[in-house]
Amino acid sequence: MTTRPHIISLGCRLNAVESEAMHRLAGAADLSDAVVVNTCAVTNEAVRSARQSIRRARRERPNARIIVTGCAAQISPQSFADMSEVDVVIGNQEKLEAAQWQALANDPSNTIRVDDIMSVRETAGHMIDAYGDRARAFLQIQNGCDHRCTFCIIPFGRGNSRSVPIARVIEQARILVDGGHQEIVLTGVDITSYGSELDGAPTLGTLVASILDQVPDLYRLRLSSIDGAEIDQQLFERITGDVRIAPHLHLSMQAGDNLILKRMKRRHSREQAIELCARIKERRPEMAFGADIIAGFPTETEEMFQRSLDIIDEANLQYTHVFPFSPREGTPAARMPQLPKDIIKERAARLRAKGNSALHSFLDGLVGTKADAVMESGGRARLGNFAGVKCDATSGKAGAIISLRLTARDGDMLLGHSTACTPSARAHS
């Protein structure tokens, strides 16, 4: 009988996907009585949180082996190895190798197993049912990032961009659909850079078209966070013209002021972001948009911040993910003139309030309509536009495709009554 360690996953969705992969790899290696902390390095606060999680894990599991991995461990392995609570530090590449987990199961010694992430040239996709049911599966298509935004340390934890070949992605997608998954979410660090280093340099649009054409029984394909500056024409045509792509895009927007975007070293302007959303919305009116926005970036004036507030309306954003700026040691932005913390906190609160108002208006507009959704666990469902719905008790099992009558808004979610249910991913055909 295999045993599996306890995994503490911090940070992004990709970390969550990889944590599940580690869970399976460690279980197959019979690694027992261990806690794995999968760290995040996006901010200094994220690193502090990782250290707190490690200390808490040691208090709660005094006899367990503490294994630390993830972006913070990749960037600064010795600092974690120096913690008295830590037994082993492994890198972002090593954490996904079966041989490493077998070695960890056989070798209890304190060690650092971290290689140069920048030397990694290939990546393998991971198929993860992240909800423990058949509602959706995450399929990793890419890792790493070739860009150097001034606020971001992640390329040094993930390495350069590298992609899973199309044939392998198609093979995995078919396995997931044949296994009963209704929805596949394509994940990575910078998925719109997909394919640039592969033979023939296929784009994300090429990959998406291949999945949709070669896996006809897939009910819904969802894209995780994308960079609007890198959307190729084929991807644009599929997003706006194929109903099997979820009508929801989460954009890596970061700010609404052009000078701040330039200082962030982003690749789009305010006008380009607004125009992209308008073009997509014109072709596909049901599309909903989300965006990451940073509050209080160095040198941001009140006037500059106001443009970030305004872009919620001007780009027609329904979902906002607000980050109060936190300087990450080792990044250019950390050396720029910083704003007072109270101003950053206040601006983040105003952005969140504006974003919540936009979300509630969007959800209120859906009340009284009917829509198809994929059931999740716990009596909840997810619409294609990413709206969450609390369903009545007769709505069906997780993974079922249901037709809902949306009856009311309850906070950040909708209430819905099921009118029909089918267990098949082929319901769209």
C-alpha cells in the first residue's frame, strides 16, 4: 500500500497543479511521514508566509520530514536549508521527477537538490483533477517565462519558457475526456508564449485549434491567465468564434496607466488593453473578463491610480484580482521610489471595492436568465463565464452538465435552480 505525504501548496494555480502531481509521485515512491511545503516567491510576504508554514508544520508534525520546494526554494535554497525545521530542499524541476522522490524515500539525509533552472529546456505537462471530482481538469502546457517585468522574480524560480509538444497535449486531453472530464483548463506560467521554442514555433492559437479539432468530445476548454499582447490571430478567431472555449478570459493587465505599464516593462498600453476587450466583446457579447491589477506600484500618483480604477469600466472587467504592491528583493521595482504602505493599502481597498461593484452588477444582470453549467462538488456549479452558482439539492453529481435558471445573487455568487441534467461531456454536440 502506498503512502502519501501532506502537501502544503502556497501561491499560484500552477503550484496547486504541481502539488497534486507531487502527491502522486511521493505516494508511488512510498515516501512516508513527510510534509512538503510548495513555496511561492511572488512577494517578500509570500516568502515570509512560506517560512511560517514550515515552522507551523514542524510544531504540528515534530517527527515528520520537512521537504521544501517551489519558487522561493528554487531562488534561495540555502536560506531554507539553514532553517532548523527543514530536512530537504528540492528545486522546481526536481520536484516533478519520479527518481527524485524515490531517492528521497531511500535517503533520509539533509540535502539540497536544486539545479540551475535556467538550463532546463523541456517540460512535461501534468494532468490534474484539481477538485477531486470530474468537474474540471488542469492540463499544464507550458512552464517558465522569457519576459522580465520589473516587479516579478518568478522567471528566476521557473526558468525560461518551455512548452509541451502539441501531440503530447492532445494525447493527455483525450485521456482526460475519455475519463469523464467535462472541462479542461490550460495552465502554465505564461501560456500565451506557448510554442516559441518548439519545432515550427506553433502558437497558443495553433494548440487551441488542435485540441478543439482533434478532441471533439471535449465539452469546454478554458484558458488560464493570458497576456493580451501575445494573442495571435488564430487564437483570437477561436476565442470569439468557438462556443467550446469558455466565454471568460483572465488578462495579465497589471495597471491602467501607460507610464506605470512602461515602468513595469509590460508589453501593452492602456489603449491596447481596452481595444482588445472591445474587439472580443463585439464578436462574442457573452464574454466576461478578469484582470490582475497592482495597486501602489512605485512612482504611482493619484492620477495614475485613477486610470487603473477607470480601466475596470473602460475594459468592461467583471473579475478583478487586486495585488497591493510588495517589493520583491532582487527585482528592479524594489529599487524604485516606494509609496507609503498606508497609501498602497488604501488604493488596494478602493480597487477591490470598484471590482466588487463591477462583479455584483454583472451577476445581477444574469438573474432571471438560463445557462448551462458544470457541477462542482458541494452543490456548486460554474458557468462558462466563470460565475459561481449555489444550486438546489437536485442539481446532480459533480461533473454533470446542468441547465440552470438563475434566481438571485447571493454575495459574490448566484443562486440557481436546475431544469435539466446530463452526465455526458457530449452534451454540446
